[in-house]
Amino acid sequence: MPQDPKNKKRNKAKNKKSGTKYRSHDERSGRGFTMLKNDKASEENLYNDNLIEGRNPVLEALKSDRLIDVLFIQKGQIEGSIRQIIGMARDKNILIKEVDKAKLDRISVTKSHQGVIASAASYKYYDIDEILQMAEDKGEDPFIVLLDEITDPQNLGSIIRSCNGAGVHGVIIPKRRSASLTPIIGKTSAGAVEYVPVAKVNNINQSIKYLKEKGLWIAGAHMEGDTYYEKDLKGPIALVIGSEGKGLSRLVKENCDFIVSIPMSGEITSLNAAVSGAIILFEIKKQRLQKEEVKGIH
């Protein structure tokens, strides 16, 4: 039934008053209309998934040539490292928008943007073979970290930061029951996520078996195991770090070649995943450096 002209006018006026807009996905065909309640809401939906927040994470993203669409700078904050960020963004022809602090607060995920937010392309996930190839290209024995259900984004970000410092070639996480790469990870890793390749896999145990086939030894970090600094951790190796509460799952622990632990002296019998992981990672780094020094002598 044709719409009454008076009702049509009333509906049009109502939509205009409420600020409702209609945007077509395909203006030529007229198909696929999306209703956007207002500009602010649509802008938040557009940017929140792929944000890089904070001065250091944004700087590292620019240095690593991460694809950035828009750079938001807080009005009145054009000084110090922000000036450096703007200079690099201009060199790369990135769109720069100077906005009020209220807008940055609104779209921020971490709520700690330090006056700068970049809207970037989604983080790239790698294949395990790509990570192994990176190690080969560097002429180094593979050094990989597998995370068994690390669900806390803060821990994941901290582990990735430690991985970057220890020379890890890549990190493997499961698709389910795991934190993923988000703006919070970029912030807590201090930008290290831009340099440490991350692979997302269906099954950690299958990945362990695959790495064994590729010649890697699999070490699991757990409270009950051999003292970590007494084990030979040189050569091709993958370290498995368990979840914050349960540690390594039973099957993962069974699939490891050996288990290493950190001796504790105080009343607290364990460390969180990020701290214990960092301790063992840098022991592996130390042993690898010692191996290189011995090679150099001979």
C-alpha cells in the first residue's frame, strides 16, 4: 500500500531530527543500506578494533612501517615525542588529525593514550613456517614461544615484550581460550608486538608435534620440573608457558620433551606467567650467547 504523503513527511522530519543517517554500501546498485545512529557512534565502531595507543607504541609502529590510516593528535600536545611522531607521519603521507582530548578519551580502548592514537591495519598473524624461515634467514637456531591459554592481555603483552628482548623469533597462541592482538597488547608490549611475529593455531599440541618434526626441543615451564638454569637450553628450542591459573595443561605437559621450573625461596610459591616466562627466556638467551662465544674462540 502506498505510504500516506503526510506520514512520509513526518517520518522524514523525525529521522532528520534524531540524526539518523542511511549509508549505502553500493550507491550504484542501491543495495545493502546500513543505518548509522550518529557520526560519533559510527566513528567509534570504525576505529576501536585496530588502534595503536600511546607515544612509544605509535612510534614503534611508524618505525616498523605498519600500515596506518589516520593519526589522531590531541590539541595542545605538539611537543616532545609527539613532534617526532608527527614528523614521521608526514614523511609517510599519513593523514593527521588534531582533535580534542574528549574525542581521544571516547575512542581509546586502553584509556591511556598519552595524547596520540593511530588507526592502523589489523595485526598480521603469521604461519609457523614463516617464523621458522625468519630464523633460518638470520642463520640462527629457531627460538619460539608457545602460550597455553594465556587469557590476560596484560600478560600476553608483557611476554611479547620479553620475547623481543630475548631474541625470540615468534610466538604461537591458540585461536580459542587466549588473548589476541589488540590495542591493549600494543600498549603493554611497549610496541614490541610490531616486531615479534605471532601465529594463531587451532591446536597447541599439534603445533608442538610439528615443531618436533622440524627439529626443535620443547621445554615446558611448570612449578614441578628441573631447575631451569641447570638444563641445556641451547640449540633449536621452543618454550611453552602455561596459563595464569592452571599452568600447563596435562596433555601439553606430556608432549614437552622436558619441564623446567624456577626455584622459589619465599612464602609465595609461584610467579605469574609473564615474570616466570621472562626469567627462563633470558636464561635461554644467555646460553645461546655463550654458545656463540665458544664458537668464536674455536
